Amino acid sequence: MSPPRSTTEPKPAIVLAIVWAMIVVALGLPAIKTGVFDTLSTDDALRLVEVRDLLAGQGWFDLTQYRLDPPGIAMHWSRIVDAPLAVLILVLRPLLGQHLAEVLTLVLWPSLLMGAALWLAARIASQACAPEDRKRAQLAAIVVTALSIPALIHFRAGAIDHHNLQIVLLLGFVLCICALEHRADRAALAGLCGALSLAVGLEMLPAIAMASAVVVGLLVWKGTDVLRPACAFGAGLAGSSLLLALLLLPINSLTRPVCDAFGGPVLLLCAGGGVALLAVAGVARMRDGVWTRFAASGIAGALLLGAFYRSYPSCVASPYAQVDPLLVSFWLGRVVETMSVSELAQMQPQKLLGYYAFPLLTLGLCTAAVIGCTPQMRFRWIVSTITLAALCGESLWELRGAAAANIVAAPLCVAGIVRLRTEIVAGSRLVRVALLLSPATLGGIGLAVWPAFAAGTGGPKIAMPDPAASCQTISSAAALADLPPGRMMAPIDSGPAILAATEHAVFAGPYHRNNDGNLAMVHAMTAAPEAAHDMLRARQVDYILTCNGSFDQEDLVRIAPEGLAAHLGRGEAPDYLEPVQAVSKPGWTVWRLRK
């Protein structure tokens, strides 16, 4: 017998509004303290530059960043993120002016996406529960989602990079695909959300691919009983991916082998996968029998994968395979979000619980739900479990996957607890138990108990530089705007801030496509001063920025103790360089090349 419903439970909509407001304020405090522009990460800063360029008249299909490694680098980002940001600035600019319009956009965009994430999480939890449990499940899901610490960084004020939008689209995908078996309209929306997410970026590809495979399995198992929703999903995925390709890509680039962004390879998988699903559905309609459908799906899958491997064999490699080995050791290896679980365990083991415990615990609850649920709920739990398992696997390979794994796990954890049908569900106990199991609580336990286990141990640590001291903030780069525009050789992580704050061009930037510019900086700064002079003249460099607080400076000196960076760090400038005292400050020196 179900426990009696409490009449004092608050309405989920009111709780959602209150929690959303609290999160917006909490995540906005750093922006209040330092200014929202200084909360921008390197990717956020370059996104702002890209939006400004679009508003200034750069072509919709032209994603070249002309001031990065001049004459420019074609970025792998998507106009799907640029467009709403540009619209917000355009709407607000007549009322507030350019600067305040950008400030409000930097706060408003991630805040709106946070609200959407909370609402979607509440819906996912409620639709997996019986009607009498849905209200409590929504409340608990809102609370746990708000405490999904690894994901919250993507919703802070200033977070305009693509990760928050991808998380929201993935939550929408999970919500819709869980109802696919009984709702053809939700199936079509799931295809749209999946295609949109992949058009923004490829981080969610493993989860969307595995969930799509579960849909194929459902069609193979049930045949004509699920023909309509399966066709709706296939048509939604294929149709929306083709439409997005026409909206985002020049016609002559639709088949180009772009492996790190939405392009020919992903279009083949999305559109081809949707068409393959429709073909299997056609076979199921003409000839009944599970083995017939199984054979048809096997043939369709083999043809699709064969076409992919034949057309785009280079895309089978790691997305970072094109990064030069020197840059892997010099730069990419220290990027925290690309670290694997083994690297994190060596450097910051106290954070393992915060990143991995909650999604893995939820994965166990989902597995139990698959085993014990009714046949009517089985597909819902299977597709949820497979999607979460894919996200967990991705997070073990690369830490950036942990954000999506934790926030998707939040509503599934609540629904899994409700399914146990214990006294936990009664009253406000569900919210309290969910709170105890939240990523924030588990992460806090890891941080609290680790020192007791780590006494007397040592090992490599993840160095987290102060953004201002390492010359990464827009305010620190603002002084450079007083110099006549020119080409600047600067540390890798300083590049986006310089682009956002000035009209200068830079060579180095933290982007895997920028092999040439990053190598130009490393080679010039590690060469002997006279050899470096030739390299700098060949690149028409006007300025050099040295920053004592940056990782680059330390590593450049370590690699070449007698290189140009080492000489400048000791104050031994060659004759062809002169310091620009007007914009230099302690720990930060700008050098002008004498012509």
C-alpha cells in the first residue's frame, strides 16, 4: 500500500523557482566580485570573440578566427551557440549599449539554461514514477540536480561555451527517448535533440549512439508494436540532421572529412542511422519475425559502419590525434578536463568520489530497476541505464564527461530510489535521502576523509594557476589595447583574453586545431635569441608577452634554459627587443620588436 500523500509538500514549480534563484546567485558571486568578464574561461572568451565577429558582419558559414595564428584558423565550433547569444546582445544593445548588453547576456544565458536543466530533470524523474510519487520525485530531482557539483561550473555567470547547452539538450533527449515506446511525438523530438546536440559538439556522441542502438533493439524485439515510434525517431534523427547540415554547413563542405565537429562523418552517422532504422522498420512491416528483423538490423548496421570506415578512416582515431606530440607534452597533457580517471587518481584522488561515485551508484540503481521493473517500464529503464553507462565510460576516459554523467544521473537516482518502494518514499524522506546521496555530499566526504588516508603520501598534483597572475583574464589583457594593433606572441592560455580585450592577433591558443600557431610560439621562445629573431620576423611578429605566472613560461625555460624565453625571464633582452613600460607590470612584460 502506498504511503499517504502529505498535504504540506510544497509545489515543485515553487521549489524549482527558489532553487534556481539560489543557484543563479551562488554561481554569480564570482562575477560580482571580479566582474563577469574575468569569470570567462579561455573557451568562453573566444566564444565572445566569435559572437562579436558575427555581429560585425562575418559570414554565417565562415567560422575562421582570423586573428588566431594569422591569417586565421577555422574553428570547430557551432553557430547554434553563437546565434542565441548574438540575438540577446542585439535585443539588449539599443537599451543598454554594447558593454552592458554583453554583461547581461553573459549572466542571462547560463541562468536560463540552468532553469531548463532543473525543469527537465524534474520531468525525467516524475515520468519514471507512479502518479502518487511524482510530486516528491520532482522535488528530490530538483534538489539533487542543483547539487550536481561537477556540472555546475558550466552554468556559472559567464559560461557561454557550448557545454551547458549540450547538457540541456542531452536531458531533453533522455526525457523524450524514455517515452519513445508509447509516444511517437516524443520519439521525433528525441531525434531532434540528438541531432542538435551533435551539431553543437561531439561530446555526447557515445551516449546518443548507444541510446539509438537500444531503439533498434526495441524494434527488433517488438516489431510492429513499436513501428510508429521507431519510424518517428529515425525520421526525426535523419531529417533534423540533414536540415541542420543545410543551415550550418556550406554545400561544398557536406562531405568533408571533419572528425572533430558536425560535418560529413557525423552527418553520415546521423542521417544514415536514421535511414537504416527506417529500412529495418520497413522490413518489419513486410515480414514478421524477430530473426528477420535481427538480420535486417545487422545488415543495415554493417553497411552504415562500412560506409563510415571506408569514407572517413581517419575519424576512427582519437580526436586529439592531430595534435603535435610536442604540444601534447607541453600543453594538452596539463588540461584537466582531458584527464582520465587514472591520471586524476594520481593527482587528485580526493576528488574521485565527487566525480564518479554518484553516477556509478545511480548506475547500480538503474541496473536493479531493469531487473525488477514491469514489462511496461523495461525499455525506459534499459535506455536510461545504457545512456548513463555510456556517459560513465566517457568520464572514465576523459574527465569532461563527468559533468553530463552526474546531472543525467540526478533524476535517474531519484526514480531508482522511488522504485524500491520502501518507506524512504514517504513524506520528505525521499528528498533527505537524495540529498545524502547527492554529488555534493559524496564529493564532500571524499575531500574530508582523504587526508586521513593520504598522511605521509605524496605524488604529482594538478597545478591550478591564478587566472590573473597567469595573464588569462580579460581585465589583465585590457592594457594591451593601448598599443597599436599588431601580431603578438603570447602564452597559450593568454591568447583568448587578448583577442577579447584588444584588436591584436595572437599565434597561440588552447585549441587542438591550432597546431601551427602553438608550435610557432614554442619554437620561437625556445630557440636561441638570434635564431628566434629570424622566426619572429618570418611571422611578422610585433610584440612578445612574457608572463611569469603562466605554465608556458616555466615549461619554456625548462625545455630550453638558454632559449629566448629564458633570456627574457632573466631580463637579458636581445638588441632587437625593447620593453614597453607603459603596459608592462610586475610579472608581465610586453616587448616590442624593433623594426
